Amino acid sequence: MGETARKACQIEIDILGEPIGKQDQYIAAVGGITCFQYGPLKKDIRYWPLGISEITRVRLEENLLLFFTGYTRKTSDLLKDQVERSEVGNLEMTNNLNDVKVIGFDVRYDLERGNMMRFADRLNDDWELKKARSSGMTNPEIDAWYEFGMNNGAAGGCLQGAGGGGFLKFYATNKEKLRSAMAEAGLREVRFGFDYEGTKVIES
């Protein structure tokens, strides 16, 4: 599976020149609830299953909800400036990304210990850092939906992916209240489940 991810990265990053990371290609290839460790220049990538209990896995699957904002965006437009500022050592960007790394370690710690409320708090922290990286990360409507969700059954949330649109992800303490609120706001829920097989060949 690692070779599949490496080839996908080579096509997108090296050949097409997209200013993106490698996490999407690797999680798609590997599957599961997985930890990733990136070495120098992100060339040395290790991965292993996150050591969580069955109860925590079920809580994640049952309480993580996705809602489509209706906004779409070209990822490279948002990421190009962030990549350029990172590569020249912009202090604000470097500090922001270092804080994101700390959140990653915190999330691993919280999930391995089944502390779902601290995990939810980390989603909120990640969202604040993500907004600080780019003025195009959000807009007043997305901010209003996030606040509405947080006031109606969500303990934590953030905009999934590169930002600027796509999906709002919430960890819910009251799923029915959150679903009702987001439906009232006009957002469509997208149901999902975790995939544990990753990329596979389908025989025709």
C-alpha cells in the first residue's frame, strides 16, 4: 500500500506540481484509524494503527458527523501561499504548524485514553489555527454554521480538509439535536464509516 501512496504523491506533487501534503494519499492507500510520522522533507513516512479501544472506535463512528457547506474550492489556491510561507521560514506560519503538530500528539494521547471531550476540544483548537493560516479559510456563513452547531449538540468541530468550503466536521454529544439544527440551517449531512482495507484491486 505504501508504494501506491508514493506513486500517487509523485503524480500529484512532483509531476503536476500541486502544493499539497501526503496525508490524503497515504490514508486512502492504508485505511483505518492510522498514525503517520513524517521524516525530513516528508520523504520518510511511517504509519501504524492508532491504539484505541473498541469503545472509542464506536464512539468516533457514532458521534463524528459531516455536513456539506455547499462551498467548493480549488485546494491549490488556498495551499500555495501557505506552502511558500513555510518554505521561506515565515515565523507566524512555522509557529502555527508547530502548534498543529502538538495538537496531533494531543489527539493521539486523548483517543488512546478514550478522552472524547478533550478530543473534541482539540478539534476546536485546530479550527482556530487553520483560520489563522489563511484569510480564505472560512467566511461569515461557515463561521455562523460552526457556531450554530456548537450551540446545538456539538462539543467540537472544524472545517475538514484544506478549508474554504467542503465539509464541517463535528463531534456530537447530542446527535439528533445537531442533525436537526444543521438541517434547519440548510446543510446536508453526509453519512460515512471508517474503511479498514485501504486501496485494493477489484477483479472484474
